[in-house]
Amino acid sequence: MDKQLMTFTVNGETVQVAASPTKTLLEVLREELDLTGTKHGCELGHCGACTVLVGGVPILSCLALAIEMQGEAITTIEGMAEGNTLHPLQQAFAECGAAQCGYCTPGFLMSGKWLLDHNLTPSEDEIKAALAGNLCRCTGYTKIIEAVELAATRMRASADATAAG
Amino acid sequence: MLIGKSLPKIDSYAKVTGAARYADDIKLPRMAFGRILRSPHPHARIIRIDTSRARAYPGVLDVITGADLPVKYGIMPTTQDEYPFAVDRVRYVGDPVAAVCAVDEETAEAALELIDVEYERLPALLSIEESLAHEDIKIHDETRRGNVMKEVHLSFGDMEEGFDEADLVREDTYFFEGTTHAAMEQHACVADSGADGKITLWTSTQTPHYIHREVAKVLRMPQSHLRVIVPAVGGGFGGKCEPFAYDFAACLFARRHGRPIKFTLSREEAFLCHRGRHPVKIILKTGVKQDGTITAVHLQTFLDGGAYASYGLATVYYTGALLTVTYKIPRYKFDGMRLYSNKPACGPKRGHGSTQPRYAFECQLDRIAEQLGLDPAAYRKQLAIDPDTTTVNGLRVTSCGLVECVDRVVDSSGWQQRRHHLPVGRGMGMAISSYVTGAGKAIYWNDMPHSGVIVKVDRGGGVAVLCGSSDIGQGSDTMLATVVAEELGVDLLDIRVHAGDTDLTPVDLGSYSSRVTFMAGNAAREAARKLRAWLLEAAGELLDAAPDQLEASARRISVRDAPEHFVSFAEAAQKAEATHGTLSAVGSYTPPKLGGQFKGAGVGISPAYSYTACVAEVEVDPETYDIKVEKLWVAHDCGRALNPTLVAGQIEGSAYMGFGEAIFEEQVFRKGLHKAPSLLEYKLPTIYDTPDIIAMHVETMDREGPYGAKEAGEGPLNPIIPAIANAVYDAIGARVESTPITPDKIARALKEQQRRLAAPGAPKPQPDPARAANRVSQEAPTL
């Protein structure tokens, strides 16, 4: 099918891409924009590896047509750190050993970021609910849950410090 | 001191930012894309392949078939029975038939439909029973008898005497269903070549050295002209231990066309590549004295190997080899048989071949303990082998923390206090296991080291570590950095690890058989210690002190008793380079000569064995028989935990994977078609399913392991499945003797039990004190 010009905001930058309207957001991110941090584990919406944020909300980029995402603000794993300063959740994943092979990690971080954007005191059940669409084959999820809890604790402390200051 | 600290993995930062580059993330100029045509039939003769329509399709650059690569290969040198693409015959649904190389993936995919293949269907054999029954239908012409790929018969001691001595002899039959790895990353590779004909292959693999050998062989090229590089690998679990059709096709295309190409498999194709856990039928006969002492064990295994050999030669031996390393067994007989069938080939999956018989043995011991009125935990301690013993089949065991592992899970789970006071529908079960810390032999036998490491130090104090190992997420790069940083007294992040590149790195056999920490760790330590000696000598000259008075830490070499006297690591490096020339050193590791003098003695030997114990707590719904695994307590003897967080991660990941195999996962087929080739239908556990996992380290300080370390990556999986099976029995009172344990099987087992008890003349069930107590305590509150 003929290519069409599409415009998005990805990680704060406005980008234009000429791509077939049949292309998924996942394909456009990885193949046209070289944002290969977003992974694919099934391309059927089963595994969550391709999770990105659209308007701050996690979606499965393998099930979204890129052309329907025009004008949206998209955040990928490449946009999670500020420069070289890691988001507290990224830092916690590194420290807790929550990333083993690392392939599911970007998807988990996107889902986890959404959770922490809305809830800095998540219960274990709330963490599980937020991450239930992401599969991990390495960790048994234990260290992933620990990492979200650690990041929430640190972000709370930081928010308290800001409020007090 | 870095050993024993839970530092973040050196590659974590790349992995949490999306910067880690996996095979499918590689993009090269002029890169083409390949797709593979696979057999739609489980067994068929190929009458004709016509690729002309596909070749004519716009954008198609090449089509590769079996005729282009007519060289047999196989990961085990003596059982090479596979072609990259089918020659004459296809043997499973998914067997590669042809590859299309095109300007993009869509074009390649579309052109697959234009390849005309005429098949003559052949009868397909789809189970152990069918493969045994139909000797006339041969899946491989080369087999001596029917579809028997390998038969093993080993006997140690007088079995007749052993069973005569026994007061109780049990014979039970179990079936362990096949399962697959389902690593999150699908297999992928990129190959490139230039006018010199040399090829570079980036491939998602656990074993770059073996890929190097096999791909060079099939492409009939010198190994010196092929470079295999391992990018970041998105999980393996045993599924990426051998070359696949795409590796060969990519290299051939690159060489023919002088341009790069990428192959990325779909999730369904990853299921079809498989090489996962063998379905195994197990017949286990065990004799014990009245006090429970084992007098003899006879194990028979029948492995459903699928269409090709893969690692199956080793697998069949492994089903027999490791049963003896946990308990005192004075006489042992093993008969194993691996059969071909028309399904994707089975191979190694975490716990390679030892998982299935361990499940059977631990379930049977539970029954024996019950019959003899023994506590399952105390009974296992009673039977446990001692450290520094040799098993009846000639395996040398050194450090062994089995008893302590049992104690840890018993204490932490409240086994003694809680087990008899759980309400109906709740149960606790226990099991133990052991696993090799690296195979004692390479897959091709030779006298060379199993692992080599080069360490080089630059004038600025930077340290590079080169090793042919493959970090598949377990943290082997971090292990190498930790060992070298420990010896040289620098920071973990001062070390750059370059791993898995056959041009640059010395051979390491790969990330399989839980060998890397032990073998590459020892090699790295040897190399680093050579450099350390030079650096201390150089610093000693600068500080006017004897080297043995110095210590290296925090990027300094200082006088131990007067730490204010120091030189920086970089200063010492410059002085040492002035004396010795360019600073680099090599280290290597070769396992000691081990094992008996019989055919098959090469499988099961290992420089060390890890030990694990598990207690599982489950709840079974009394109406639906739905199983919920509430909690797993797992204690693992890993020798010494070099990085406790990473070891815990391996224990938790193993427990998770064992849990999935216990109650959900099965790689099964209907008329040759995979029943569940997707991550939705193949029920791998989600975050909601996965139980609480309590991982505990038992440290035994193995005397040959680096700093005392043994393995942690595979062993902890093995006791999980029988522990859950025993817990389900404890909860509901019926035994399911196959995996996965599912509600329908529980219903059948209960019905069968009722039928047996109701039969005229049936013996009255002996009231078991444990279960009686359980019933009495129905009203007791849960803890």
C-alpha cells in the first residue's frame, strides 16, 4: 500500500514519517524512527513487550495502527530518563535485579511509570494489576514488584522533600 | 571486597533505557530480510519444489532450499541428522523447507506463498507409543531399529540382591509432559559479508562457539572466515543452544550477495523451533528397608525426542545420570530410550533431562514415606548423601548442602507446626534435587579448556575482559567483571566486558549446563591473578615494599599496615607495563578428569553439584479442583553467592518456571499441529498466577569453585514440580501422576481412587496419621 505522511510527537519531539497506513505503531517506532528500545514478543497483544505510553496511558503498540496515533504524544523507553538521569523506576529496576535478559523490561517500565504517575502508594495488588499485561520469563516477577515498591518509596520521599522545601 | 555484594549488573543501565541492542535491533545499510517457508505436514516426502514464481516476484533477491545447503549438521557430533532446509523429506509441521530473501519482510512473506512444493504425505508418529509400535514407519532411515534414536543400559551393583533385601518395593509410572522455553525474545540473526567472502553473523545464541563450528561446516568455509557475535540475548533457557535454519540461510545469502540480511522469527516459529523439555514416560522401581534405607533403584525412561537428535543423546543419558547424587543409593540400574516422532525436536531446557526423573523420584519417595509413616522432610535428610562421596555410578560429589537446604525450607515454611493443621483443600509438599555445575565434557570431546579469558589493563587504569561466554540475562558479564575487579581492586564499572565474539574472545563453551560462573569465573580469576602479581610487584618497587605487604582496593595499591602509602592503580599499571610490556594475561579452566570407565560415563560428571530443597503450599478448590500455589520456599546451595541479588533472581526465575510446568504449561500437538503456539494459549504464568517465592541461599564454599561458587541458574527448578505435586496430594488426597497437574486430572484421580476403594475385597485404606490429623483439624484456623 502507498505510503502516507504521518506526524507524531515522540518523546517530546515532533516527527514526520512516510509509512504505509497498514503499519503498526510498533513497526513505525522500531523501523522508521529507530526507537528499537520498544520490543516485540508476539505482535498479537499477548506479551506486553511493546507497551508505550500514548497521552500518558499504556497501550500495546503492536495492536495500534500508527496512522491512528497521529497528533498523539507518545512516550517510549528512550524518553523515560531525562538525559542520562534515570527515572527512579529505571534506577530501581537496575538495583533490584528486575531486568535479567531485559527484553520485557521496557514494557514493564512503561506500565510501571503509568502506575507511579498516578499512585505513589501502590499496594502489591495494585502493582500486579498495573503489570498484569506484561509477561516476564526470567524473574518470576518478584524483583519487578520489589523495584516498583522501591521506586514508589523514593518518589514519595522526594515528593515530600519538595513539598517541605 | 565485591564478592558477596549485591551490585547492579553492569548491563542493567543499557537494559533499563532501551539501549541494549538485541539481534532484531541491528540495522545495517542495504539490509535485506528473510522469511522461512515451513512444512504444513508432520511427515511427507518432497516430490518437487518450484521456486520460479517466488524468484520472479518483485523485490525478491534470492530463494534458498535444501539443495543449496546439502550438508548434514547436528549439535552433537555423533548424531548429525538434520539439514538446514529439508532435503527430500519433512518430519514435523514447521520443518524449514525454503527461505525467501527480499528487500523487505512483507515482500519475503508474500513470496513464500509463491513457492510450489509438492508433497507426498507419509504416516506420522506422534507419541512414544506410536513410535515404538510402528517400526515399519521410519522417520530417519539411519536408525538401526524402528525409531529408536538412542538406547542406554547401565547397571551398577546386584539389582536382584537389592530388591530381595528390600522390605518394600514400589514401582510407579509417571509421565512428564513436554514444555518449551518461550524466551521473551524470538530467535533472530543478522549476517553480513564483503568481497573477501568473510562472514559476520550476529545471532541470538547461548553457544557462539558451537554455532561457529556448525555454520562454518555447513557453509564449507574455514572457521577463520566466519565471525560469530552475540548481541544482547532476550532469554534462552536452553532454547538457543544450537544453530537454526535462519543462521545458515543468512550466512549463505550474505556470502552470495555481499549484503546484509536479517531473519526474525514470529512467535509461532519460536514455538516450532522448540528444542525444549522432552516428554518422558518414567517407570521407577525403588526398594527400601523398613526404616526407609534405599536398597536399589531401577529407572526406565522413554523420551519423545521429536523429529531430530538435537542434544537428545545427552538428554537421554541425563535422565539417568543425576538421580544418584542426592540420596544414598547402593545399587542402581538405568534403561533409557529416546525415540523419534513427527513433532518439533526436543532438546535442553533448564534442568536438562534431570527434571523429569527427579519429579518422579520425589513423588515416589513421598509415597514411600507415607507408607512407612515417615516425615517426608526428615526422611530426605536421613537418605541424603554426605559431602565428599562418590555415587554408585561414579560421580564425584564434593560440597553438598542438601541437609541444610531441607532445614532451611522446613524452618521457614513452618513445616512441622503447620503441615498437619491446614484446612481441607490446603496442603504442603516438599522435594529436593541436585544439578551439575557445568558438564564435565564438551559436546565434542577434546582436551582443551572449557573456558578462556583474556584480561588487559591499559595505562589509564581501564580493564578489559574478553571471554567467549554469552550473557543471556543471567549476569555472566557481571560475574566476569566482579571477579576481575575483586582481584585487581578496581570498581565494577572500571571493567569493560567483551563477550561472545569468536574473533576477539577466547573460547567459552557457552551458557548451558550451568557452567559459566564456575568455569569462566575460574578462568577470569586465573588471568586477573597473573596481572595482580605484576601490579603488586610494580607498586612494591614504587613504594619500596614487598608485594606481599600490599593490597589492591579502591583503585589503589597500598601498604596493608600503612594505607597512607599507596600508588594509584593506573600508576602501578604504567610501572608494570614498563617492566613487562603490554599488560594482558590469559586464564583458562579445564575440568578435572572425572567419572567411571563405562560407556556413558561422560554424562553427569561435573566439577561440583548444587543442591536445592523446596516446600510448596497449595490450595485446591474442593469443587472445581482449581489449583492455587500460594507460596514456594526454596533453599539453594550455590556454593557461595558471588552476587546475592543475582543468585536470588536465578532461584526465583527457576521457581517461577518450574511452577508453570507443574500446573499450566504443555507443548502438545493435535494431529501434528501445535495446539498452543502463542503466548496466550501456551499458559505461561502471569504476575497474578505466580506464587510468593521465598529464595534462600545456603553457602557451602565449594573448594574448586571461584571463591567457593557453584551454579544457581538451573538447579532450583527441579524440586519445584514434585513439591507442588506432593502438596496437591496433601491438599486433596489423590495423586496425579503426570504433568501438568490440572483440575480434570485431579477429578479423574479422585474418581479412580473412589472406584478402587469401593471395589469388593478392596483393602481398607490405612489411616495415615498425617491426613487423619489434617481432617481432625478442619476447624483449626489457618496461620
